[in-house]
Amino acid sequence: MIKPTLLDDDGTGIETYQTRLNTDIFVDYNISKGGVTGATITTLPLPKKPEDELRFICISAAVQSTIDKSNNLKQFESINAKKLSSLDPNGRNKFESKNYEHDYYSDSEKRIIQIDKNDE
């Protein structure tokens, strides 16, 4: 893992950081005084081999289970495998927990899992 880099501090109290977890998986996350409010996990380029897809599923599940305590690592691995394998024709799928919404997106170049805190 590469040390997180501050990407944005717009003065609103939310800072955006980015880190690279390996050569093709990046995580941007938003932090406020209350903790992490969201994250974007991106793999670029699109995984071509099953082991690349599995690595993305496992790494993203680790990030998700750290932010969203509603499911553990194994549960997120299972959720991710199902959601990514059943993307709708527009390349999208969703999972909603008690506190977070997880949006799955894929196109011809990349795969993304976006985690956002639900409005309270």
C-alpha cells in the first residue's frame, strides 16, 4: 500500500484522500470529523483474468468491511461476487446496508465500487 495522498480539502470539513493498494486497485475515501463518509474503490484496467477479479473482490471487501460494520469480510466477499457477476445492462448494481449504500459499476475500462453513507 502506498501512503494516502490528500486530493481535496475544499474547506467544508470533508477531506478526500487516495491510496494505491496494488498496481491496479485505487481507493479514494472521504473523511470528516465523524469518520469515513464514503469511498470509491477502482480497478483499472478492467480485470481480465479470474485471479485479477478475485483480488478486486477480496480487496474491496476488506475496504468495505472496515468502513461498513454491517457485514464482515466474508459476507462482503460473497455480496461483491454476486453483485459484480449480475450487473444490469447499464453495468450497475446496488447493495444497501443500514448505514451505507454500495454502488457497483463497470464499463469497458474499469470497475468501481462506490460506498456512500446513507442520509440520516
